[in-house]
Amino acid sequence: DSGVTQTPKHLITATGQRVTLRCSPRSGDLSVYWYQQSLDQGLQFLIQYYNGEERAKGNILERFSAQQFPDLHSELNLSSLELGDSALYFCASSQRQGGSNYGYTFGSGTRLTVV
Amino acid sequence: AQKVTQAQTEISVVEKEDVTLDCVYETRDTTYYLFWYKQPPSGELVFLIRRNSFDEQNEISGRYSWNFQKSTSSFNFTITASQVVDSAVYFCALIRRRNNAGNMLTFGGGTRLMVKP
């Protein structure tokens, strides 16, 4: 157990729907990162939050949004889902906003299937 | 900008063979960290090693060893006497040694290793 908890583990939904993925960071970590792993794109950085504030954005679609709550858990909201959004979504956490000293701790991922 | 290249998309070996996974990186920073992660069929990302750019010593951990060569910007991973349980996708990653916002891990495309009995 890495200490980073992601729920749900699996999610199957239809095109056009909206889903929320949840992540609880490791105890003491203030920074949360979201990554998308699709078959053709590899591991792509989506967005980072640090202590409740957005810190960096990567290749995140406008249909996607995220937030980090006062208790530091984070949610990734995916709306108007398309077949191409099917992927494994990882959350990772680190102590600092840069995350360099120890890298990240990854959760086990949420596998999203859009049908 | 940073870039990590794992040119081998897929490698197949027979059990007990040695196998080396290549990783080449690009960065303008002089201080950075390099990582290897393992992703077994179950999907989670398992941390294997972190290497500081200042430390070019090779590292051995059991059947695993890593060869870091700054001169060629490479950080290769060797599995000795491979086993079926080593079958997984392996990712090399890089992060700059900074704690400012927006500093995130950049991953290579991954190498799928299949170890056949």
C-alpha cells in the first residue's frame, strides 16, 4: 500500500456522461498530481494542486477539471466523456510542490472505460 | 523542455536470460533525478529506483542493476537472470531538482518486457 488512495478502481460509463475520480494523498503530502495513461499517449501529466491551489497544467482537456479540498483530497472531474477518454488515471502525491526530492508516490489508478 | 526516450517498445526474452532496458533523456538542467518504475499487469506503478544527477555510481539491487552515464544521457536498467514475474511495462522518468510549482515527472513511453518460461 503506497498510502495514496484512489477510488473507484474501475469505472464503466457511457459516452456523454460525467464522472468524478477521487484521490487521497499520502499523509503529510500537500501536492497532488493527476496523470492519464492511455494506450497511444503513454503517461501524460494533466494537472497539479498544492495545498488547495492549482499549480501547473499539462495536457488537460477543457472537459476535464480538478480541485483539491481543505482536507487535501483531490477530485478529477471528467465530463462529456468520449471513447478516447478511456484510460488509466493515476493520482500521485508529494510533500512539496516541486516533488523532486523523492519523486512521487503513486496510487493504484482508476481504470475508466467509456462505452 | 525535458524528454525521456525508451526506444525499445517491446522486448521478449526467455527466463534466465539477462535483459537491458534503455533510457535516454534530454534536459537543460544540470541537477535532476532519474527514476525507474515498474507497471505489472495489475496496473499500479511500482517505484524501483531514484538516481541523483550528481551520483553516477552504478547501483545493484539483487537481480536489478542500473547504469547511469551522464556523458551519454543514459540511465539503463538491467535485469539479470530474468524471471516470469519480471514481465511488466517499465518506465524511465526524469524530474528537475527544483521545488517550484510545475516541476513534474516526465515519463518515457515505456518498454514492455515479456519473460517466457
